[in-house]
Amino acid sequence: MSLIVQKFGGTSVADTTRILAAARKAIRAAKEGHQVVMVLSAMGKTTDALIKQAREITERPSPREMDMLMSTGEQITISLMAIALESLGYKAVSYTGTQIGILTDNAHTKARIQSISTEKMRRSLNEGKIVIAAGFQGVDDEGNVTTLGRGGSDTTAVALAAALAADACEIYTDVDGVYTTDPRLVPEARQVDRISYDEMLELASLGAGVMHNRSIEFAKKYNVPVVVRNSGSDAPGSWIVPTPESPTQPVCGAAVARKEARITVVGVPDRPGVAMMLFSRIADAKIPLDMIVQNISSDGRTDISFTVLDDDVSQTLEIARSVVQTVGAESVDADRSVAKVSVVGLGMETQTGVAQKMFHALGDRGINISMITTSEIKISTLVTQESAGEALRVVHEAFNLHVRPTDALGPVELSPQVRASEDRLEGEYLSRLTGMEDIIIESVTLDQSQARLTLAQVPDTPGLAEKIFDRIAQEKLVVDMIVQSVGRNGSASISYTVPRAAYEQAMRLAEEIAQTYGAAPPSGNPKIAKVMVRGTGLRSHTGLASRIFRVLGDAGINVSIISTSERSINITVSEDNGEKARHLISKEFTKEIL
């Protein structure tokens, strides 16, 4: 018999009428011959109300007690759902995360799942019951209730689907599926029939609110087909699976993240180990970073900029200020008036000119870019809050995301698979369920085919990136990594890599560009080494960057460029240190490498 996990978010169970409607969807699936596990969030804004009550008492309530408090919301919903199903003539049983046996670490309010016991759920399913599980929560090895943080119910649902080897995980929400961007901001946004795990993982971490990135990590690791559907209709929804919608489309979606801030540590001594000290302390606080940019050194000092969520700004500033004093940096500041606009697509791996097209679209509208980071399938730009909405609409239009590709693949037709059979739960698959959210590294590779150029102290004006990379494109230079950060006195610093064979040509052009803009003479390195760490959900594993910097810093290896995403961390070092850096990083992650 096939098995389906159905997750219903807070708006889908906001009152008893909607709870009954969700119950009928579970009953329909049961009538179709499926075993059904439901995962529920707290009703409506219950969790927000609980948090507000706690903060009326104190601004910094105990994380342990917050978990105890917040976990009560789901307990109410699951019991009401069980009552609803039984009133409709179906056997049902509700379980909290503790009762199921969702074992997590002890990082209160941001816990990660270590393992899930399936015995109780399978016994109930085999008794013909619909199982109702509380989302968002678990228990640590000392019996303390824990919660999983933002999107915790999505994470619970896909994790249960993985543990039970379910045929599919249905995510019911208040939209019809996954869109090319937020349709509330861009009315022309188009619903997609399918999207790949990697693309959805990037979009989820970049601001697309329909799914949480940690849930997509589970889906990718355990090959769980996920479908996002509207709880208020019978629309087919959007599937999240290994393959993209179009094999030729360079960009599949765009996203904006408004609730972020840029932190800049100015005048950091440019020596191995300093960045490690900063990132390790931030990682210890379980604070995720994005858009990490380290400027090329000037007079022995460099600036490090990165983005964090608004909620983490105060704590991050405290940590950064303590590091400034320890290492002798100059200052640290935060800019809360920024927003991140990104485009994502697997097609970027094989098609050039995507970044140039994005910069051109923004520059033509006079939208200034203060930071840039790129990876194999993602380009992120930092713009002002005021221009974020227009920037999103501009890039959506530039890549014709409102138009369905002519070679688009249709909806997924899912039939019961081998994955639902009991023998799937034996051997290797079962062993992988221990440490479910542990980091998995797919590869650590070395690329010694590139050179690096840096334009520093460039006047930061709208259209800067557009003009520079238009000029580079005219010379038919192929650019790989691009990072731009805010420099001192309102200037910008842009670093990029090109093939080694084109270095002299690229340097002549960089000198011309620097003269045109009144910038400092460009710097470069004709022979750099790029070390690429590939995996799943790298951004959400907050200690990863600090581990890389620690192992390199201990060996006296300095990093010149950093580029981060959900599926890769790319760094550049001197050519002489390339193989040594790759070896040290591989050794550091020996246990995590597939």
C-alpha cells in the first residue's frame, strides 16, 4: 500500500471549518487506497501570539521555555484534527513530536533533527488509522521539548516522508503552487508545473516563502517527491523533483528577501585566521550568513561584508564588535535599509551572459547594486529597500519568466514506487536516517584554470556593474565568479575571475575601466586556485564556513574571494596553496563526504 504525507500550514487549519476541510482531504486520500500521515502547524497566528505574550514579560525569554510554550500550539491543532476525523467516521490518532520520537539536538528554537522512530506511526497506520503528527517540534536526548525554527512544520513533514519512505509529501498552503516569483509583488508571475530540488533550495533560502530550505534539503537527500498545493482547491499544484521544468531555460525564478541586513567589518587585518574567528563565533550562535564578501586587501587590511536576517542583527553586532576589539579591526556597522534580489536556474551552469543581463536590466532602471555574489546557479544582488519591488519586477521581465518555455516538462505523474516497500527501510537507507540533518558534502574539487582581477575604489553609482560587465562582454571575456562589496567612502570593490589565458587581455581592460571611472589601479593574480565545496543545504549549516576558514587559517592559507550558496561554497587562494587547501578541506569533512 502506498503512503502519503500531507502537511497543512497555519492558514489551512486556522479555524474548525478549515480543520474539517483538511480532514476531508486526508479522507479522500485514504479512500484512494493510501496510508496517510498528516503534519499540522499551529492554528493561524497562534505561535505569533504566544511569542508576543512571552516578550510582554521579558525581551529575552529562556530558549528552553520558549520551546515549551511554542510547542503547545501544534498540540491543540492535532487533537482537534483527530476529533474531526473521528467525527467523520475515520480512525485517527494524534502524536506530539516527543510521542513520535523525533529526536533532535539541543539547540533550542533552532533544533535539527537527528533521527525519527517510525515504529509507533507504522503500527498505527497498519491498524488503519490516519496518523496526525505535530509539526515544528521534537525532543532532545535529555527529554526537553525542542522546536525546529522557521518553516519547522515543512521540515517535519518532509523528514517524516523520508523516514517512512513515503511515495510523496503534499504541502497544503494558501497558494496554488510554486511561482516564478511572489505573485503579490509581480502579478505576471507564473505557476510552474515542476522545479528541481536545487533550484527550489536556492529560492527558498533567498526569500521565496512557499517552502522552507531545510525541508528541501530533506527532499533532495532522500529523493522525496514534494508537491505544493492549495488547501482551498483541487488544483494539481507544483512538483519539486530532481529535474527542472525546462532543460534550456537559464533562469527559473526570482526572489526578494527584505528582512535582511548587511553587516560590514571594516579594516580587518588581512592575515589567515581572522575571518575564522569572526565566522566561528557567529556559527556558535547558530546564525546563518549569506552573501559573504571579503574585499581584496589594501595596505594589509580588508573589509568583510555579509548579510543576516533582521532578527539576528543585534546578536551578530555584539559578536562582531567583540571580534573587532580582539583582532584590531577598525569598526563594524549594520545597514538595515537593504534587500536582496536574486535569480536562480540550473541553466546558468551551461549558459553565459546571465549576470550581465541581470545587471543590464537593473542599470537601465537606475537601480544601484551595493553587493553581488554569484554561484553556479544563483546570482544575488543587494539593493535598497525602496527599489526592491521594482528590481524584482525588472529581472522577472528581463528573463521572460512570465512565459512558459516551449520545452517545459509537464506535471509529474506519480505512481506507487519501490520506495514505499518495507525492504526500502533496510540496510543503507536505514543507516542514512541516523543524523538526518547532518551536513552531507558531495565533493571537494580544485580548479586551477582561472585568474583573478579586482577593481577597487570605484565610485558606486547606479549602472556600475552593467557598464563594467558590458565592456567585459564586448571583449568576449568569459567571467566565472563575481563579488562586489561596498568599499570605504562610498566606493565599490569588484572582483571577478576569468580564464588564465585571457588574464593579460582582462588586465588591460581593467586598467582602461579604472581610468574611465577614476578608480584605483586594478590588482590581479594571473594564477589562482578555486576550491569548490559542493553539498546540500550548505548555508543552513552555520558552522561550515568557519570550519573552512579555521583549517585554512591554521595552515597559514589566506582566502581572497568567497562565494556562498545553498549547494556550494567557493573560495580562491594562491595557486601554490591550491592543492594543499583542497586536501585540508577534504580531510576536515572526511566523515561528511558521500
